[in-house]
Amino acid sequence: MSAFAPRRLWALCRKESYQIVRDPSSILVAFILPVILLFVMGYAINLDADHMRIGLLVEDPGPAAVRLEQTLCASRYFEVHSGSSREALVTRMAHGEIRGIVIVRSDFTSKLKQGHGDAAVQVITDGGEPNTASFIAAYVQGAFDTWQRDLAVDQGLQSAPTLDLRLRTWFNPGNVSRNFLVPGSIAVVMTIIGALLTSLVVAREWERGTMEALLATPVTKAELLVSKVLPYYVLGMLALIICLGVSVFVMGIPFRGSLLALVGISTLFLGSALGMGLFLSTVLRSQFNAALAALTSAFLPALMLSGFVFEIDSMPKALQFLTRIIPARYFASSLQTLFQAGTIGASLWANALGLGLLMLFWLGLTALKTRRTLD
Amino acid sequence: MLKRLLRLIVKEFQVTLGDKRARAMLIMPVILQTLIFPFAATLEVKHSTLAIYNQDGGQASVELIQRLSHTAAFSRILMVHDDGALQETIDRQQALLAIRFPMDFSRNLTAGRTAPLQVLLDGRRSNSGQIAAGYASQVFQAYAAERGAKATSTLSVRNLYNPNLDYKWHILPSLVAIITTIGCLIVTALSVAREREEGTFDQLLVSPLTPAYIMAGKAVPGVTIAVVQGSFIAVAAAWGYGLPFSGSVPLLLTGLVFYGLALAGVGLFISSISENQQQAFLGVFAFMAPAVMLSGYVAPIENMPRFFQWVAICDPLSYCIPIMKGCFLKDFGFRDAWHLLWPLLAIAIVTLSAALRLFRRHIA
Amino acid sequence: MIPAPTDQDLTIEVHDLVKRFHAEGPAALDQVSTGVAHGSITGLVGPDGAGKTTLLRTMAGLLMPTSGTVRILGLDPFRQGNLLREKIGYMPQKFGLYEDLTVLENLDLYADLRNVTGEERRRSFEKMLAFTDLAPFTARFAGKLSGGMKQKLGLACSLLGSPQVLLLDEPGVGVDPISRRELWRMVRELAQGGMTVVWSTAYLDEAELCDDVRLMNHGRVMASGAPKTLLGLLEGRCLHVANLAGHRREVLRRALNAPEVMDGTIQGANVRLLLREAGRRPDLASLEAGPAATLVEVEPHLEDAFISLLGGGPGGDSALSKVMPRVELDPHTDPHAVIEARRLSKRFGDFTATDDVSFRVSKGEVFGLLGPNGAGKSTTFKMECGLLKPSEGQALVMGIDLKSSPSEARQRLGYMAQKFSLYAQLTVMKNLVFFSGIYGLEEERQRVKIQQMVEAFALEPFLDTLTGELPLGFKQRLALACAVMHEPQLIFLDEPTSGVDPVTRREFWTHINGLAQKGVTVMVTTHFMDEAEYCDRIGLIYRGRLIALGTPDELKQGVATPDRPNPTMEDAFIELVQGADR
């Protein structure tokens, strides 16, 4: 008797596939949820704050102040709400109706005329939303600079020598956050398919008693394991194709890399994610616990620690180290490269190595923990 | 009947917390997440690498590089010596930001002319790149301001509620709501499915307990778990992470109870439409992932397309997070939070009654 | 009693086998040594927790022995499992097939796993499908099969690849008598073809048909040998009380209380007794069995041997009934229709599970609902206790329609589900507290009631045990305790004795009888035909219709023929079902 009989393997894979196809919930998770999540992450998570609502209080009727007001209103970044009093605006900010307040005091024009440099425009932001707050501060600063320059030109003043920062965003000239968030979310979505679905499959066999019958047949450990990996690998690849199609053709995200590299990297990633799910399922033998464990150890880390929204370099050293054992980290980075930068060997190989090692680790551990006995 | 309800609730706790593994599953993730996420989930840019190609070599560029290296954003400066290498640092993700000082940079500056300089950022991480570029730009502006004539007016920025824009102040109150979501939903949604799989549900149905009582028995533990987990994280935030707590404790608890009720409603609704634990679990997940995304935690709701803004209106998380933030940072009292509390209650009423309807139909 | 396994023809040899699940814990198998001869059917019998399943699993190579050896066909199932697995078929106790696969897909899977291909596969499928009568259902999902069909399919799957050894773990649990006969016929044919079969069973009438029997208790083999040889000790100890007048259940109760009697059952018109000693008979007069009653010596059965080895059955009085109050029905309730089905029908899609069923059950009556697997008795049962809504007709309990109703009616009924349905994660005590609590028992009354239940069902040693870890018999006892704690006026019992050993079954029926005496109305389903004899009346459901309704005697008389003047309940069952088919 061989350790690996193609017929048995095929039979087990076929069985697994039937079960996948016939369970509406696995279809939901593999095909429908990814599309929903991609849309949510691609359109709803807009880090490029566009029309931020700010309150404006102009107590000074002078032309300089009016001009500043015009500059702010003209900016595409702001939706300006004029207010009558500082207190009213602060209350509205507390309730989250506006995210920042710009105040031009009544003595602004007069101070400006005095020219002591103490004419101040005040910006108050909602620090509860730090990201938005810093965006508002930066954009008001931009509008303020424009206003100041225009004012100087009007008055025929010589402006101070300035530094002219010419920002160029490589790969993503329009700075569309969707372009990097969507590839990153594909990594999260694939983690879900890989780890979440497989975390249930072995536990289910134990709970339903089918494992006992299976173990009494000539099935080998290797066949059992491979038969759990292969069908879900195919499912994962199908989901990847759908994700790719939706992002490129529906959402218009450019894909610049090679498909072959994508398949290669995805294979390694699915190997490690499936391995992790199977490991949890094998060890815990209960759907309830395995599912919770998968949610905590696969999905949330993929969301938080993969670096697709939150910069890994900004995390404390210990956490940075922790991210190294998270498959989604390597996959998110590879996808962002493949989508936006193209096939850049150096960066991809490093990620491939990481994924390969993780795949060996999780699958190896699962193989080690897979027993052919009941106790 | 109240005493019977009490028995039902006690039983629910015994079943949920009786198993050592299940208990660990409700406690461990909360602790781990409270420990890890505040450090991880930050949009700040720290310790990143800056690549510099200095063609200039003049005093101004050296001074600027010196200053850049002293910011928290850039812990490492990578000096390269040609354009190709500069590009490669971005390609290989070795640097987040690359700056090229052109040959005549210092000369231009000394001559009082506008001095252009090029900044490249990695579009794969354009958000972080922009933030980093923002930091760099501040350094440049400050430098220019020092050299230039005094401006006639200034812009003063004050960040209310969170003067230093500390991300933890934003994340921790949000985590109170987010982490709580998982425990509460799983407990309510899966427990009915589990009873159905194990056959104990029938035993309850033939007892004098009515479906409404059975549901209440399931909802109370879920709400309790939400409140306990939420309070735990809140305490950790206030004492462990040193967040200010300016609002009212009763409001925080009320917010958690209302939020727990809304979640229990959602959980019970999911459980009443699913046949087994697996479906219930996947249902919870299908609800939770978008709910977190659309809550305004990652990005403000007003920036979303209309459609998603409407969806966010039904998302209990989008009310709970502002309540928590209000309690911690904004000195909220009940009056301030009322506009957030009633929608939660409304969601709870709608989901709970829908779940009850489905329950009754399922049974009869 | 253990014969030294000297026979060269032994297919399975077990030597000093010990299996402990925890190093310090009790041994699940304690020094078991036995052998199984080639081409024989060996029955494995014993009470719950005796170690039958552990022994079978060890033989199948699924458990590692703590010490001792097992050899099947000369191979060690644990270490040489790879070689052995192709030669043995194993059918676990819990249905181990994929419910979301069709019958044919299940067969295909196991055929591929056992490398049955080409012509051989075609032939064996043909044979299996004919064998199991599953041919018309090949495209049906296994989850949609009835219990008996599932077991047959399970057996078919474990038979693929013509194993030389077949290990069956209680294939007859929850299976109706007709399907059980068919299962038995299949296995017998296989054994004649040279296959060695080990068959664990709770049905002693089944075990009696085996070539060889191993009687296990507490992880040890207590007795082995052919059924006939085991009966030797019982010569002269088995009696029938024949020609009796009066209520048989009452006679049995009195007989069981006699010191000379070890065990007793109702058998047809007679009461069957097992004596402690061959010579000492009970005083016939004290049984109050009527003037014509006589004691007739009869052939002993394996069940008698089993009971005798385990020290006898329970007494005639139910400790439970002692603590139950006498039922006083509401004056408005018709005592002749405590439970009533009025033209009850239930359709699922275009499938009619229950079709126009009507019956009434009087106060204090034990009403049995019998029928083959999948015939619709569970559906009828569930409608009566308000768990399913009838498509047509009414299911009434004490004149009240449960579906519209109200907790007060439910307060008065008790229910014990077919599937074990207490909280496995909770301890025995917590379950008792919970179930008494939701029925409104509080404080002192609750405490007293729980104490009564603990005493009546001997639950004391298990109070802090997790319910999921109880032996099956105690699980069932606890389930009954939870169902009667609130002193219901009527009680629904859905296969309460499924898979339970004979001693525990006796005890259950003692309780049921005791409850009925107190005026509790009992509706019960069962697959054990000897249990059907305890019922006052029986409704036989087949293909959704009530095909027969009457006392056990009436049903039996209905099928009596000149060749078979005294049919058993099983005969009646089979005859009526087959008659309905014609």
C-alpha cells in the first residue's frame, strides 16, 4: 500500500468539493462577501479626505478676511459651514457634525495692518479623529499659504524665498487611496477564505463523526491533509480571480504586474493561510472554538498588522516582529507591488520567501498534529 | 415568570463560561487585542526610512538633511548617489519617501530664489507617504520661515480634545466598541444555533417559557458580555494607557448596554435565520466586517459615497464609537449623547422584534 | 469463563488488553483477553460503559492500547494499520457518512478509498444496492434518509472492498424491527461467505442469533461462549405466568417485588419471570393473577443470562412514582382525551409526513406510537407536543391547542426528546436546577424535588459530573428526571430507551408504569417490540398513516393465523406493515 494513492486523493477532493458547492454559506464567504468587502474597502474607506466639513467663524468684515473665506470655500477639500458663535461651532464639533473650525477674529484686519505679525487665524480641530485633524490642519495651512501669497502679490510685496516641494507619487500619481487599499483588502479577503473556511472543515468532521469512519479506511495522513488543502486552494484561486476582475474592471485599479507572479505568490499565501486554518481546526476539534480562534488569529491580524492600512514601520519593535509571522503581511505587500508597481523581483522574492517559510511552518505543524487515532 | 427568566440567564452564563476553552476564547482575545492594537492601529508615520540623493552638497541641503533625521518620522536616512538608486529604494520598498536635492539648491536659496526640490513617494503606501511628506514639508517650511522675512500673519492650530493628536486617544475608545462586538455577537448568534444542533432547543420550547422569554434569556448574557468586556477595555485605556476620562461613567455604561442590546438583536436575528453554527458564524462575520469598516473608525463617514453613508446609518458601531469618544475625550453627558443613544435603541428594537418574529415562525 | 484462545483459526486475538484514557483514571478496558474465530459472528453485549466501543475502536486501530496486544489476521491494528485497514470494515456507532452527499456519492467515495474499481466496483455496487434496497434512492442525500436506511448505507460503505473482518458498533440502535432483520440477514450472508464479524449490540435477541457472544461489564469480559452454552446456568429458572387474569403490569409489579424473582417482563398475554434459584418459585396466590393462572417453565434467553450476570433487574416499584402526586385533572378536561389528534396532517413540500391521523389517549393510559423509521411517528409526536405546526387538523393536549398556547398547558406536560437534549456542558446538578427552575420550582420546593429525583434515579455520585460525560443510561435517567420534576400530568417520551442496556430499560418501564398508576398520561415511541407490550394501547404509523390502533393483544390477534396462533409483537408489526404495502 502506497502512502499516496491518486484515486483516494481524488475521491476525497471530490467529496470536499461537493460539500463546498452544496453549502450556501461557503459560497457566500468565498464569492459574495469578498466582493462586498472590496467595495466597502475600496469606496467607503477613503483616506484622502475630500470634503471635510469645517466650521468658519469670521468676525472681521475686512477684505483680507473675506478673501480668506473665499479661498477656503473655493478649496475642493472643504465643505464650509458658517457659524455665528464660537460656542455653537464647538458644540457642533463635539457632536461630530464638523471636524474643524477656522476662526478669524474681529481684530484681524487691524492687526494685519499693524504688521507686527501677530494677526492670527485660529484653527481648532477635532483631535478625536487625529487623521482627519491633521489633514484639516494641513489643508487649511495650504489655503492659508495661498491666501498669503495672493495678498503679498496684491500688495506688491517681495515674498520670502521659499522652498518649492515638488511632490511626485510614484506608481499612484493621483494619490488615490483606493489604489493601494483594494490590493491590500484582497489580502484580507483571501485570509478570510483561507483560514476561516478551513478552520471549520476538520472540526466539522470530528463533530459529525465522519472522521471516525474515514480513519478506519486505508486513507493516509498525507491524503487526508492534501484533500483538505486542494479544494480550498481552488476555491481561493477562484475568489482571487473574482477579486482581480472586480478591482481591475469594475473599480479601475491598474494591475501592472505579471499574472504568473500573482499566481505564484497567491499559491504560497493560500498554502500558509489554509495551513493555519487547518491547524486550528485539527487542534481544537470544535467548530465554535476553531472559528473564534481563526477570527482572532487570522482575520483581525490581517486587518490590523498586515501593513495595508497601518504602517508596520510605525509600530513598536515587538509588534513589527510579530507581523513577520502573519502571512497577510507579505501578501498585502506583494499585491500592492503587483498592482501598482509591476513585477519587481527584489521585493517579491523577499515576500515569497516569507510566505514559503510560513507555509512550511503551518502545514508542517498541521501534519504533525494530525493523528490517525481518536485519542 | 421573572424567576424563571433569571434561571434561564444563569444557565446561559453557565453554558457560555463553563467550558475552560470557551472562557479562554472570550477573555484572551480581548486582552491580546487591548495590548496590541493600540500600538498597531495607527496612521501616524514613525521610524520610516527616507532616501536622499543629494546632488547639491551645499550648506542648506546638509542642514535640512540634519533636521530631517531628527524627526520621529524618519529614523533612518539612506543616502544614494544616483537617480536609478533613488528609484530603486522606492521600488524595493526600502524607503517610504525619497528626496532629491538638485544641484543648485543651496545656491538658489542663498540667492533668494525659489528653490525647487523633488520628493518621491511610494504610491503603494500613498497615505503614509503623504503623511511623511507632510512632516518633511513642515521641516522645510520652518527652515524657510527662519531664513525669510517675518510673515504678516500666522495660522495657529489647536487640536481640541486631543492636543497632541495622539492616535491612542482615538483608537482606544473605538476599540472599546469594536472588540466588544465580536464577543457579544458570537455569544448571541451561536448559542441558539448550538442549542438547535444539540437538541436542547426543543426542550426549551416545550417548557412554559415563551419565545420572548427565551430570547431575553439569550440577549441578557450577550449584553452583559458587551458591558464587561467594554468596561475592561475602558479601564485599561484610562489606567493602563493614561487616557483622560472626562465624561460620565453612567453614560459609558448606558452606551454599552444600548450597544449590547443592538448587537444582541443583530446576533439573534442572524441565529434565527441560520440552521447551524457554521452558518451563524459566517453570518456574524458577514455583518461584522463591513460594520467595522463603515463605522467611521478607519475613515470618516462623511467621506464615503452616499450609498455607504446610508448603510452606516444602520450600523450600531457608528453610534457607539462617538459615544465612547465623547465619554473619554469630549466631556459628554447624557444630553450630548442623546442623539447617539436613541438610534442604538431603535436598532435594538427593530432587530429584536424581527428576530422574535422569525423565531415564532420557525417554531410554529 | 474465558476460553484460552488456542484455536488456530482465530482471526482476532486479544491478549491482556488494557486501555486507559487518563493515566490515573479507571481502565476502559481491563485485562481483556479473547479471540474471535474465522467466519463467525461474535456478539459483543454489555451495559453502557462496559467498554464495547473502546474494544471495537482498538481493534479498528483507532485507539492505541495502553498495554496488551491485539492481532487481527496476525497484524497489529495500531502499528500495522496500513496493511490491515484494507482488510477490515468498520462501522462506527454514530452515523459516519456525509449527509450532504448522495447515497451514490457516499458509495463512490468509500469505493475509491478502498480501491474498488472497474468491474468489481460495478458488481459490488449492484450487490450492495440490491442488498440494502437503496437502489431507488441513489440520488437522495444521505442526510434525508431514514434512520434504518442510514444504517444500511453505513453498512454497505463499510462492506466495500470485501473486507475479511467486519466490526460493527451497535448498528441496530434506533432502527425499526424490519430494518434490523434486514441488517441481520445481510451480515449473516456475509459471514457465510467467510467474513469474520464482531457485532456490538444492545439487543439481546440479536445477540442470541450470534455464533459466539462476549458479555462485557466494567471493561472486562464476564462471559464468553455460544449463546446456548451461556444459557446452561438458567435451566429451570425461567417461568411464564400463563392464563392470567387482571392487569399484566400489576401482576408483573407484584412478581418483581417477590424475593424469589430476579427479573420479569411482559410477554404477550403472559408474564415472564426469571428466578434467583431454579427451585424456589414465588407464591402464585401473592401475584393475584387470577384463579386460572399457572406457572409454566420456558426456555431461557440470552437476556436472562445477561440480567442474571448483572445481578438482576430493578424491583417492581418505581421510586419515582412514590414521589409523584396523584394526577387530578382540571374538571373541564375530558379524561378520555388528555391527548388527542384530530385528523392531523403534516406536509413538507409535496411530501406528506403525517396523513390524517386521529387518536385519543385517556388519563393514566400508556399509549405507544410504533412504526418503521421515517414513517412519520416523530412528526406526529412533535405536533402533539407543540414543536411542529400541523398543516391540517388539530393536535390537542387536555383540550388545548398547543400552538396557540400558552405556557399554562406546557407547564403541565413533560417531554423527553429522542436525541439526548440536556446541556452537555453543565453538570448534572446544574441541569436539574435549571430545568426545575424554568418550570417555576423555587427554593425549598425545588431543593426537595431535586433531592427526590437524585434518590429515585441514583444520581448522587454524578452530581458534579458534566452531563456530556455520563454513561448513556444515566443520561437517559437524568433526561427523564428533568422531564418529570415539575410533576406533569402528561408526558411525551420519544424513544427513551434507544441504545440503553436491558437493565436500564427495565427500570425505565418500571417508572413509566409507576407514573401511569399515578394517573399520568404517557405517550411513548419505541423500536423495542417487547416494550410495546407494556403499552395499554398502540398506534402503528406507516407512511404517515395510522394503519392500526388497539391494545397489544388486539394487534397480535389481528395477525394470528393457523400456522402462527401466538404471534409476537414483532410478528404483528412486520405483518401489519407488510400488509399495508400490499
